[in-house]
Amino acid sequence: MAIRTIRVIPDPILRTPCDEITTITPAIEALVQDLLDTVDDPGRAGLSANQIGVGLRAFSYNIDGKIGYILNPRIVETSGEQYGDEGCLSVPGLWYGTKRADYARVTGIDLAGKPVVLEGKGLMGRMLQHECDHLDGHVYLDRLEKDQRREAMRMLRSAQ
């Protein structure tokens, strides 16, 4: 379908919780294809619908050469801990050490309405949490320590 433009902070859609998808329509199918097309680029691990301007609970991923999507994802389990650099397409140019659970399991549905489970450790676990945060109206900067967050916001303002 199309590679879509990525919304960046301070776009208000990035701070708005996304709505559940209640009916699979041709528009939802087109959204999924756009998410898949847009995430299929080196360096992109995940992409939520609100990052392309659509306030619905859906994201695509591109981890270790595997590209996919999930609708209405919800984190149902996390465990362990990891700390590592995290970036975001909607916060271009900034990378900060961010604490996350090491393992995450997410449940949702596919375009046929069938249950989907995505789970993983490391980068996959980080991506699942990062994208679900987006769908809840949060960006990774919200997870930073106060001083780091203040520095990041100052850098964003000076770049705009």
C-alpha cells in the first residue's frame, strides 16, 4: 500500500490512548498493510498506528528479519529486567538507557479475528513494551529518570 510519514513529538496523537479495533474492515486491512510497509526498513523494530496518525490499537514489528503485526495488543506478562539504549522513530536522534522487563508476552488478534500471542526476551521484549506504551499514549522518554527526561525534552525543543 504505502510507506507513511512518521509523526514526531509533540504531535498530540502520540499522547492519546488508542481505541480498540472492534470490526475488521477494508480500512483496517489497509492500515495493517501500511504499518507493514512502513516498518520494513533497516533499523526499524516496531511501529504503532498512532505513529502514522491513526488512533487505533495496532502495531507492526521487524525483529531479526521477521515482519508481522498485531491488533488490540495487551501486555499480559513480563518478567526479569533489562537496561539498554532505546530510541524511537517519533523522537528522532535521541537514544537513552531505558529500564524494561527482559521478557514480555502480548496477546491480541490478527485480521481474521484469531488470537495472536507475541512474546520474547531482549529486543523483542523491549519492542513489545515500547509499542504497547505508544498505544497507551506514552513515549519511552516517560520512563527516563527525571534529569534525563528534562535533558531529552530540552534537546527536542532546541531541534525544533
